[in-house]
Amino acid sequence: MEHADWLKVLREMDAITVNSDISLDYSQRDVINLVIRGRLIAYSLGSLDVHNMGDYPIINTPQGVQYHFILSSLLLLSESDEVKSFRNEWQQAGEFLETLALSDEQLGMLISGLKLRAWPNQADRIDSLKTAFAMGQIAVVIIRDSVVVPPKRSPEDLPAEYYSPKPYTLGPHEEPGYEPPENPHAGLHNQEALTPDFTTSAESFKTTRQVDMKNLSQEDKATRKALKAQNWDKRKVEQIIKAGDDFTETSYETGDKLYGFNTAGRARSLDNSAYLLDETGMDDVKEKYFKQDYWDKEGVKDYLALPCFNQASTIDVMEVIEPTTGVQSTIGKATELLRYDGVDGYTTGTIGKIMGGGGTQITLDTSALKLLPGK
């Protein structure tokens, strides 16, 4: 595309800046910023092997509804009345896939048909689909059958494709000697046998909120002032402002508890603990992600936008030792590259991830805190 083409995109989006007209480089940067901020969605058509929606996999349901999994870019070539897409919505994508209760055969068909990487186990294949949804690579077209299944009077009354004479079963739970998994939740972050690579995550993790520190809003200026009063340096203040939104100040009294997820065995440095949870925030996370007596660490990571190297395998507890005021914010989205390594040289390879955020975090003067021992 030429400079004029990029400018045309910016004009149509009413997003021309003072620098857009200077050169091709500036106009390209302005368009890229629109994509990063979610105002503009970019699709790649060059990677399509076929342009026929009928060549992509379909999941049929007994209710007469078909879920047609396709590459999102096909929506530019075909019109569809009802579409589900989960761009930047990892959690919602997971919930949708859970409602489909996909069999191993159906899951394999989707992975193959969408040309996603075929991981060795079901949880990783589901994560591949969630990642493809969240990154805007795939979508689902919903086709509702006009034929209504007759009311069920007895199993034999149903069409053959809807009826199985097999009794209901709990599956492997009924088999002799069955032992439940250590963590029943799906997701790479929940697999104890995998270890995230620190360097891959640490060097790529970034928040997506765009902030011009030289031209802050009144709210962000007040937040910067409050954070400076807590003795955070300039670099950390910028990180905190870019990591959240909807900043408010909250008072804490002596004896109040704060919490932070961490990797088991890693010592916490209070001087660098800028993102904490208070009792309300911790209760919120627990209600959402502590199920079946296990933490869903993948869910915690997404909700709190934790970098991959934080395995969320332990919780540090801190106590307020003198009255203080904290800055509370809603956690924003973040992205990173990550890689998990296992035994015998197994590795996931480097993959991209988007964390939706949405939880709350507290930042305060850590000189008003003490780390409780043994926690």
C-alpha cells in the first residue's frame, strides 16, 4: 500500500493525526495504533487456502443448530446472519467451547479443518481454539435448522442420530483405580508438568492501553501524583498507569490484609510489589476461579493479566502496618509471547497470548506493608 492508501484508511476512521501526512512511516504507525487499540481489525487473506466456507468444519447439535467454524477473514467474502466471534475474549471463548462438550473426534476435526497445531492432549487443543478465537483468527457462523425435533416421549421416539441406547456414565470416574488429575482445570498454566520460560515472557509482556505521559487526562494526572506520593519511580508510575484504568483511592487501616499471586519458591520483593489484591479483590478472584477445590490458574492469569513466568502457584499475604491510602484500578488487557517446557525435551514452542484482564488491583506505599512469614 502506498502512503495515500494508508491516509485513506485513517480518513475513513476519522483518525488523522498531526503526523499522518508527513510520510508513509507515520501513516502506517497511525493505522497500527488503531489496530492495537481495537478500533480497526486487520485480516490476512493471503493465508487462505480456500475461499469456500463449505470447506470448513461444522459441529451439529441435537437441537438442530449447526456451528460452522471458519477463518474470520472469510467473513469479508461471504455474508452471514448470525456470527460468534471472541476477539480478545479468551474466557468467553472457553465458556462457549465448554457448552459444546466436544468429543475427541470433533475436536480433532476442528483442529485439522482450521489448520491449527495438533497438540497431544485435549486441554491443549482446546487452548489452541481459544487462542485462535481471542486473536481474531477464527469465528463461528450459526446455522439454525428449520426442522424441529419432535418432543421426546421415549428414547425410541427420537431419530436414530439423536438416540444412543448406552446408559449415562461418569466416564473414567467409574473405572477401577481411577485417580483424578492434580488440577481439573484446562489450560497450559494448569499443567504441573509444564514450566513457563521466564525470558520469553519477561521480554515480550506488554499492556495494551495507549497513554501519552506528556498529555495525560486529569484522572491520570491525579493518579500519577498519588503514585509519586507513594515513592514509586517514574518508570514504575508509567507502568502502573498503562496497566489499568478507572483509578480511585482507597483507605486501608492497620491489620488489613493484601494478597499477591506468585510462583512457589520465589521470594517476593515488597519494593517491587505494585500490583496487589485487597480482601474484596481476592474474594472476587476466588469466587470466579477457585472451583472443585483447585485454583484455575489459567483463569487467574487471564483475569489479573499476570505474565507467564508468574505461575500463580502460591499466594503471598501481606499486612498493613500503618494507615495508608492505596490506588485501586481495573486491570487492562495485556499481551505476551510464551513458551512452556516439559520433560524429555518437550516444548510448546513460542505462542502468542492475549489476557483480557478485568480484575482489580491495588498499589500502595509498600513501606506501610509487611510480608507475613510462612505465606
